[in-house]
Amino acid sequence: MHGLRLMIVGGAAGIGLATARLAQSGGARVALIDRQSGPDGLPTFTADVRDRAAVDAAVDASAAALGGLDALVFSAGVDMVKPLAEIADEDWQRLIDINLTGAMRVCRAALPHFAASGGSIVLVSSGAGLRPLHERTAYCASKAGLAMLAKTLALELAPLGIRANAICPGAVDTALFRSGLEGVPDIDAAMAEVRARYALARVAQPEEIARAILFLAGPHASYVTGIAMPVDGGRTFH
């Protein structure tokens, strides 16, 4: 991990931030791209992944700050819990544009910055992209799309020496996860229902997902490409 030049999109909070901190502690050089400011000590470049010009500029600036690019992690994303009949076209489009099309924009912008020897792309998908969740049609579809995006990039970019993989976390104790519990009348009962889905009967900590991301991003996974790796406490068993 020492010396790895790592760009993390959606790195100012949650899984992305945990990945940034863990990578930095291991000697990696890290730059973040996010809509909000990151913590001190981590250079952050502002962009909304729905805006191609902003993405292109932020990726260029991040790569320049790092002196090149060895690994890219896409961890930006939003959730939506609604039955299909209540999903407006604009709500669907916003979620897909952030979760899936945003990843495409970032990967496209990053390609010219990878080292001549190649590099690694890790897309943060979800266990919900492997096994669906109730009333999360848009979210599950976007995360399944990320898993397939990683596979197609693995095929297309292999001649350039660039690996591409997806991570599929289960429930993780982040602000995004907690926002899905807003308005729930009985939080304890809701959490018990969540934990019951998992063989390990608990929610993950962001650092547990970060370790798996950095494995795929770094040299120890040099012969791993095109996979959608569950890190989900045994919910999907893929």
C-alpha cells in the first residue's frame, strides 16, 4: 500500500472516508472527490458526479495532486426506499445518474491518468445488487448495474493493464444506512430485522469494508479482475 496513488470519489464520509484513512495510515497518497469538504490532511476536490465538466476537472486536479493515478475507488451513492408505484421519473433518474452514470463519468475521466503499467478500479456496489431488497427498486438496479460495469470494464481495460472489480457490502453503519431508518417507529425492532438477514447477525463497520476495497485496489489482488465480491456478513452467499 505504501506509495499507492489513490483517488476516492465519495470519500468525505462513510465507507469512502474509512478507506481513505486506512489507506493513508498504510502509506498511500490519497485524494478525495466529493460534494462536501473532507477532513484535514486529505486533499478534497469538489464535484457533483452528475456534472461531467465538474467531474473531469476534479479528476484532473486530483491526479495532478497525486502525481498520477494507481487506483480509483468510486464510493458515491444515494438510497431511495419507495414502492415502484410512488417513484417519479425524476427521482429514478437522479439516483441512477449518481449511483451508476456517475461511476461511468469518473472512470472515463480517470483513464488518461493511470500509470503506463496499469492500475485498479474498485466500484462500491452493494449486496442489494446481488440479492434485492423490498421497495428499493432503483437502488438495487443501480447497484446491480455497478457490478456489471466493473465486469465490462475489466474486459475492456485488461489490455491496458487496468483491473476493475466491484465490492458488494451488506448493511454498514454509515450516515446513509442510518438515514434509511429515519421515521421508523421502532428502531430496535427495525435493527433486529436487519441483523436477522445476516449469518453474522450484525451490521458491519465501515473499516471492514475498507479493508476489502484496499485489497482489490492494491498489488495483493494483482490477478483479480471482473468480480463482484460480497463483503456482507453472509447475506447473499455468492
